[in-house]
Amino acid sequence: MKGKTMSNEREFGIVVYGATGYTGRLVADYLNRQYGVNGDINWAMAGRSQSKLEAVRDELGIAADLPLIVADAADAASVKSMVGRCSVVLTTVGPYQLYGNELVAACAAAGTDYVDLCGEPGWMSEMIGAHHETAKTSGARIVFSCGFDSIPFDLGVFFLQQVATQTLGQKVACVKGRVRGSKGGWSGGTLASFKATMAAAAKNPELINVLDNPFALTPGFIGADQPPGTEPIYDNSIESWVAPFVMATINTKNIHRSNFLLDHQYGADFVYDEMIITGPGDDGEAIANAIASDTSMANDQTQPGEGPTKEQRETGFYDILFVGENDKGESVRISVYGDMDPGYGSTSKMIAESAISLLKTPSDSSGGVLTPASAMGSNLVERLQKNAGLTFKIE
């Protein structure tokens, strides 16, 4: 039986696993404020400590009858029990390569849908190999990268291709993602994931090939040569200098996997790259070079559980331009805008709405290790615009 048909049979609709962590608290707060406790979402909080869960529930002003579940990544039985009680697991417990193996395996086996915030392509590649077929059989939709990486980018390309079909009569084979502006910080959890990936690569040099390969998440398929995106360049299509974007290494892989899972709707020779707009002229070039040489993330000592303040989250934003061109030289432009800081304020809303999208949108297709675009597509675009402060706009 597929996991999607179980939503009325399981005790909970959504379980927020890692609810006492920095991002997990934001997710729980969003669900409580947006949907309440006794509505049709039927959600619960989960984590390692009953007392910490109770404390967070009280601190956030969540009703005392919200169910709490004790589960620990180190205790496979507790993870399996949690997975069996819900239709969707929303997990913020990372680095996922350290704490996610048992959870993904349990969800794939049980037909339980799963969303996370993973930006760890080496681990994602392993999970695809290990669990995609099992999840297809059980109906579990395992969806990685449901935060800033990679929803605005994955759905941005998806939305652009829909617009291209309507305006140009066909999808486009070349898309550029260009970050026009953003304001916000990263948390200790993001840094921990980044450093765990670097440590894993140091121990296993083959992982470097995965990190460098834009088709690392499309097993058996290698598409057209892709722009490297590793050096500042002048982009004639927008008349500006552009610089390397730190999230591109994961976003590009997810977008190519979306195309792969959507039977290459974007084309078998689809080309995509992602960079930061720094402006025209000498100033733009100087800023691009400064960004390219920045090592602040590698040297940051922020610890897990730490992150931007409430004011920083609420005054943050992001603005991403997507430019698509077909082989006739015709183009289409769309933008994706988020109303809070990308990494946490907006991310917590995006992953919550992803979980709800899966819960409320049964799938007739088999499950598998999917992407936001291939699993939820237009339904998630609509939810994000209605509830989560995102705007998808034709320019």
C-alpha cells in the first residue's frame, strides 16, 4: 500500500523531527501560528528529550495537548516507531550524513513521505542508490533539499519552463539562475553540514568527483557540458558581472535530477548555471572577484543551535532572476522573491509547506527519492505563494 493512501490510517499527519533545534523550533512555531494544533494538519513534535520538547512547546506558546514523541537517530527502534506513526516526517536533524541514514531507510520501507533541508550531495547520491527503488515500491516520496537549497531554484526553473511553454510554445534548453539580492545569515547547523561534507571528502577523494559533477544525482545519465560557474564572468544577457554562488553546487544537481525525473521535459541537453549578480563596470568586477575569494563560511565558528536573530530573519529577503533562452534566441524571464532571510525565516516556512503539500496531495505515481519540482511542482508553487511569503513573477 502506498504511503499516500495511509494519511487517514496513521496517528499523525506530520511529525517535526528535531523540533528542539534552531530550525526545528522555527518550523514548529510556523505550523502553530499558521495552522494551530487541533486543525486538519494533525502534527506532532519529536526529538531526543521529552523535557526539552515540553520546554520548547511551552516557550513557543503551543497548546499543551500537542503530542510529543521521543526519538533518537542513535536508536533505530525509536526512529522506526516514529516513522510508523505518521504520514510525513519533516526532519531538521543534520548533518544528514551523520544522523539521517536510519530515518531515510525507515521511511522508504514504511511508505512514509519525508522532507528535509539537505544540501549534502554525496550523501544524497548514496541514498538514491540505496533507497530509491524501495521507496518506489512502498510509495514513499523522499524529498531532499526543501529549504533555500533548493526550492526557490528548483521551482524557479520549473515555473520558468511553464511560462516558456505558454509564451514561446516550447520549453527552453538553457536557463540561467542569477541571485539579484539577498540578506540573511547561516546557522551552526548549516556550517556543520558543510564541514561534515568537507571532512568526508578529505577521507574519500572519490566524493570530490560527486561534488564536482552536475549529474551526480542522475544515475546512468550524463547530459550536455555545463558552465563551470567557478570564476567571475561578464554575463551579456543581463549586462552585468556575476560571481560564483555557494549554493550552486547543490542546486544545479537537484535541478538536473528534476529534469531527469520529469522525463527530460527541459530537454536531454538542458544547460543550467547559477551565479550572483554583482553589477556592471569595474565595480561589478571587483565585487565579483571579492566574492570568488571569500572563505568566511569555511572559517566561521558558529555552533549548531545558533543562527540569525528574529530581527535578522524578519528583515532578510532574497530575489532571484531566471533567464531562459531557446535555440531561436527567444528568451523568457521570471523571478522568485522571498520575504524573510533565506536560510531560516523563509526556509522554515518552505519545508513546512512542502510537508503539507505531500500530506494533502496524494500521488497516483510511485514514490522514490524525488525533488521538490518532481514531487510537488505547481501545487507547492501555489502553497508557497499563498502561505509562505514567496512570489513567482513573470518579468
